[in-house]
Amino acid sequence: MSRRFQRFGEHDEGSPLAIDIAPLIDCVFILLIFFIVTTEFVEETGVEVNKPRAATQQDIERECILLGVTRSGQVFYGGREIGVEGVRGTVARLLKQEPRAVIIQADQETPTQVTVSVLDEAKLGGSDNVFVSTVND
């Protein structure tokens, strides 16, 4: 019986050259799962507003519910217009998942009555911590 030795990169003409990529695919899926699990998704209001200025601004570090109010009085959450009437239901639904603060990002030219109505609806939805977002001087 004679044995033939092959150099790296050489193969017989009749035998197919195969590379096992299963371990590579396993590693890619493990990395994908790791990044999905560790990623935090930040919900935006979905609308650009010019916030009013305030000298007593404080930063809030934790997860929160962001509500955007345009200068024409439209209320947005997550890129969808929910209106003032939809604030209470949206806040109540989100607070059932996890208790958190509500931040109202109202345009500086929004009528005060609309901002106060959104604030009231958020409190009626069950939030104890409702804040109005401002820009620091």
C-alpha cells in the first residue's frame, strides 16, 4: 500500500476541494444575537421642534416616553401623529410595560394651552413624572 501526501493547496483532480464554513456561520450568528440583545433602541418623537430656552434645565438619564408637539399643535409619538386625545392611551399602554418619565418636546411657538393639555393627558395616563424639554442657555 502506498500513501500519497499532498501539499497544502493541492488536491487530486477527481476529489472536490471543500471548505467547511459551518463554524464561521455559527460565529456570525452568535455575534448577531449578541449585538441585537445588547443594543438599546431610542424612540424619537418623529418631528423636529425648536425647544424653548431655560436656565434651570436638568438632564434625565433613564429611558423615557418622548412626545413631540409642533407649533401647529400636532402631537407625535414614534413618528406617528396621535393628537392630544391619543396621549392618555399611549402613555398608559407604555407605562404598563415599564414605569418611566414622560418628556414633552414642544416647539417654542406651540400655544401654551396645547402643551398644558398634553401634560394633563400624560398625568391622567398614569405618569407621575412629566417634564417639558428645553434647551440650556
